[in-house]
Amino acid sequence: MLVKKIKRLLIKMALIFTLTASILIPNLTTHKTYANTYNNKYTIVVDVSHRDTIYDRGASAYGVYESDISLSVSQIVKNKLEAKGYRVVFTRQNDNDIKSLKDRVNIANSINPELYLSIHANSSERVATGTETIIDTVGGRAEKVAKEIQKEICSNLNMEDRGVIHRNLYTRNIKASTVLVELGFINNKEDLSKMLEQQDTYADCLVNAIDNVIHN
Ligand SMILES: [Zn+2]
């Protein structure tokens, strides 16, 4: 009796193993091939913004800090880019990691990535809303990515389109193409709730914008 029971159990286990393997292995293989042949050579530097000094946490409202929004969105962006096979380097790793703007320029220039993406949240004295992307060079890859970012975020998150803005920033000292996105206004409740609750969609928009331009 016992032997039969054990036999039956073993057959069941073998069956479950085979089924699980047949579901998992093709996915793993597909992903690996995709990653190895498709994007592996592309490095993106994601700038987890602020914490330039120990006191700098960026803008804040309703008890939320810009540096925290940037860190959590950056982490999701990193996972999604890596899933597509990109190599991702952060300018700072966590909340206690302090990096000056000069440090960030040095990191970017030592790597010379395909793109430097800096993730921010905006703030204003008067009531304002919407997404804007800032570039320091007109006409290159940065402008293309910036336009895609605006299109993706404004349509998928129903954000007001404040456009692509040309402005001189510290990023002008970075040799690679750079874009700085202001996801929304931290002191606007509606924008803030999107930046807290729809980070996954924001990340999808940023990743799609980058991937669309790099593979066009
Ligand atoms: Zn900022």
C-alpha cells in the first residue's frame, strides 16, 4: 500500500515538475536570447536626482520628498530597462548616497552611455500642473527622446503637456545625450497622487520612449 502511495506521489511530482519546466523554460530562454542579442551593448545612466548635499531632498509637499519619488521611479525604470537587456547605471544608490552634480557629470563621462536620464518632480509657487522635459542640446537624440517622453506620459497618464524645454543645466558638461524629466508637480495634489500611485506607468512611458528612439 505504502509503496503504491509513494509511487503515485512520485509520478505526481514528476508531472508537476515537467509542467512547471515547460512553462518556465521557454520564457527564460526567450528572455535570455532577447537580452543577449538585442540591447546588451546599450548603457543608460539613470540619475536618481537630488541628495547633492546631505540637506538636499529636492522639492517637497504633503510630506513627500522629490528625492524619494525619483528613487522609486528610477528603480522601476532600471528593472524594466534591464528586462529589455539594457545595462543601467545609477548616479546614486539610495537615500544615504550623497552625490554632487560634479560627481554625476564624472560618472556619466566615465561611462559615456547612450543616454543620461535624470528623473525629477517639479514645484511651483502658483498652482501648476503637467509634465515637461528639459534638454541642453537641440536637434539630437536628446530632443527625440524628450519628445517621446512627453508623448508617452501625457497620453498614458493624462498629464498636461508643458513641452520640451531648452535650458542650460549642469548636464551640459556631460558628453552623452541628456534629458531631464519633470514628471509632474509635487505641490499639485492630482499630479502628486499620479507620481505616487502610478509609478509603474511612468516607468513604462520612460522606458518605451528610450527604446523607441534607440531602435529607430
Ligand atoms: Zn529636481
